[in-house]
Amino acid sequence: MIRIPPLSVRTFAACVVAASLAWPAHAQVLVHNINGYSCDANGRLSRFAGLQVDAQGRVAQRWASAEQASQASQQAPVGMAIVDGAGQTLLPGLIDAHGHVRALGEARGRVNLVGTRSLEEALARVAAYAEANPQAPWVVGRGWNQEQWPGGAFPTASDLDQVVDDRPVYLGRIDGHAAWVNSRALAVAEITAADDAPVGGRVEVDERGKPTGVLIDAAGDLVERLVPAPSRDDDRAAILTALNELASLGITGVHDAGITPQDLAIYRELAQAGELPIRVYGMLAESAREALAAPLVGEGNDFLTVSSVKVYADGALGSRGAALLAPYADEAGNQGLAFKADTALAALVRETSARGFQVNVHAIGDAANRMVLDAFAQVPPQERVARRHRVEHAQIIHPADIPRFSALDVIASMQPTHATSDMFMAMKRLDAQRLVGAYAWRHLIESGARIASGSDFPVEPANPFFGLHAAVTRSNRSGQPPTGWIVEEAMTRTEALCSFTVEGAFAAHADDRQGRLDQGYWADFILVDADPFQVPAQDIWKIGVNATWVSGKAVYEVKVAR
């Protein structure tokens, strides 16, 4: 046997991977001296002290007591790798049920405006990038959020012109539902008036009717389509960059919300070559829904499944593009943007579902959520149960519609950090009565609905412990508000962990083999530096990942100085 002795937490993680590289391709592994947790199919928490992985990378056995696990390690056969967990907490690998993989990788090489606290800071970052990349024909980036800037006003093209006027600039808003461009980009796209906007979009104009440089939702496509496309190699590199980053954060499975045919081809190539570090559940972009004649399930030893289609019903709350039943409290007469007529959405849902695909519809406003639920109601009941259709985000729901999620067997795919990032903005956009159905996790759970949690990276940070923290505390990472925002909607710690594990697996039709650490399930797990059930709730977001294992093999370890 290969025996790894007890070590310091940091050194342990490095040695685990060093040893794993020397093991046979399908070595059996026994991990003991751990503080293990897992959710079961009913959302209950179970504890264990040891875990054995078989030669196929699945859980072979669990031991409830430290004595049993220790004894098993002493009696292990020759050739089995024995890992002493040094008392660390072991959790099932976390599943992010909604993110944008290639966009996360791309963001690492573009202008990053996430976290800017003023227009001036954003402009300084744009200027620095442009100066450092004089050969780039366009300046491209994302992450601005005017709600975090003094005054909260949208930026303008003339602001950007002050720092870059020699080439077009395209900067996506933090939520991806608005773009900020300079005058050169407006000229290249020939945008001169509000009526240049396509259906589902809006061109912001000033009092003279001149475009300001902010393009809402589909209007941003007028410029984005002109941005030079990255090469296939660029896309492949971006995808791998993102997946490895996710692994480092303790994510062993991700639902990629809106993949293109080229993304699909890259994923299949990586899966077939055994090069995907974590599991991917792909949602075909609506425009790519014909890329597969039937769902693709479990390719590359269950590392790739593409059996769903991502559809948009509306925009986002921050850019006032979310479709509401009543006007925005801070902009009279504006009820947001519905991307489709209700009959068109219902027809698309029925057609896609009938082809065997799960339909995952982006809906943020209460009008959009109602329209989506109405569309799902037209799918035959048995088919709804089989497909496990989803509402992505489900941020603002009219209270009367909350019970419909469970009644229609619709999953609420939600992102806890949205609540703590959006709360101050949401209080401006909506009146108090409509906040009753805002980010309403407790109401949904008590109604019988299932919630699969994610982050919506790169809109929010991908770190799942930020999401666990937000779900439990309803406070941001600065501790505001101290008692939580609408705290009665918080999840328990167990509910939060289950929403990032078993519920994510259920939402991907993988609950018979992923999301839990039970016999026969894939041995996807993480070792972390603190117990999320014991640390103060306000410190959950600080938990760090020491090692990430997928199919019983380490794919990430903390780097330590030698």
C-alpha cells in the first residue's frame, strides 16, 4: 500500500497530489482521519470518518466512526493508497448550477471592471489596459456596475472617449445585460437613434435623442457582433483556464449556461481525451439548440452531459431590463423587457421539451417568471416530471406564483450571492410589497420547490463558499446588514450545502451518481480548512479549499513552498 502519514494541512494537500501522480490510473484509495459530511436524497445530513474509493473512481464504502476507518486503513491490501486526512473536513464536491465557463476564462485576459467603486476607477482600468495592449483592435471587457458608483448614473460614450478614442471599446455590464461603448463603437455599428434597437433591446439616448453609449440587452448585440471573434484555440484555452480555476475553488461540477456549437465541439474533444478536470453539464444556447439531435449523456466517463437548452425571457434588474408586472419604483412607466411574446415562448418550450431536452429559462422579473411558469404549464405533466425544467435566477416572483414551482415540477436554479449583491439596488427598483417575493428561498423551499444553487460567474465570484455564506446569512461579505436582508428567507446550513450538491445533481439528471458520497456514487470530494457547520456563520465565506478530487483522483492541491 501507499501510506501518506498525517501532515500539516497545507503540506498534506501537496503530498496527496504528488502521490496521486505516481498511482496507477485506477488506483483504489482509502481516506481516513477526516470529518466527513454528505447530504442524502432527502436533504438530510450524514457524517462519516472514512471513505474508500474503488478502481473505477466511485465510492466503495464509508465508515461512520474514526475507529472503523482507522482499522480499515491498517488492514488495507497491498496497492491501495492510504490517505491520512489529518482531521480535515471532507465535503462532497460542490456543483455550480449556473455559470458561464468560457466567459470566465475570457475575462482573465480582458479589462476587468468588477469591483470598481467609481467611474474614475473604471476609466483608469480601461486606460491602463489600452496602454498595455496597443495592438488590440478593440478594447473589450466587462464587470461595471453603476449602482456601486457615486450617484448611480449610467456612464456615457463621452466618458470612454476621454481615455480611448482611437479604436472601439465594448464593456459588458456585470450582469451581461447592458453594454457601455465609446463613440467609435457607436459609429462602427451605425447606431444613431433609439429606434436602432432590435426587439428585446433598448438604446439609451439623451435629451436630444442622441445615443449615450449604453445599450440594454439585445441592443448590445449591435456592437458585440462586430468585436473580432477569438480563435478556436483561444476558446479552448479560456474553457480550460476557467475549469481549472473552478476546481481550485472546490467545484467538481458546473452547469454551463448557454454554450455555442464551437463550445460543444471543444467540450467533446476534451471529454474524449480525458482532459476535463471537472464535470460539465452544458446548456445549449437557444441559437444552438439544433446542434444536437438528441441529448448527449455521460460522454468521457460521465464528464460531459449536454441535455438542456438555455432560453431568455427577460433582462436584468440592475439595467432595468427585467420584465415586471408593475413599473420600476425608480423609473415610472418602465416595466422592463420581455424578450419574447408569451405564445412564442410557450411554443419554444413545448417544441424543445418534446425533443427530449430540459428547458432552462432565464427569468428575473415577476412578469417574466409568470410567463415562464405559464409556458411550462403547457407541457404534459409526465413530460415535465421527466425533463425537470428549470427557471434560471427566479429572482423576483409574485407570491401567488411561488407554489407553482412545486406544482409544475419546475426547479428554481438560483444564485445566493445575487441577493447580497443586489439587495440595495433591489430596494430602489422595487417597492416593499414586491420584495416579499424577492430571492425567496425559504418561501420556495416551504412550498415544496427544489433549489439548485450556483453563482452566475463571472457576474458574481465563482467561489461557492461565498454562495453558502450568502444563503445562510443573507449578509454580504462585509457583514451588511448585520442581521441579514429579509433574513427570514435564509437557508439553514444543511439546506445550503444540499443546494450546492444533491440539488445541483438532480437539476442535471445526475442524482443517481453525483452530488453525494454514497456507495456507487462518483468519488468527487473536497478537503477544506474549516468546518462549515462549526465556524461562525459570518465566516463561512472565508473557508479555503486544500484539495479537490474528481473520480477519486486529485485535480487540485494547495501550492506550498518547498
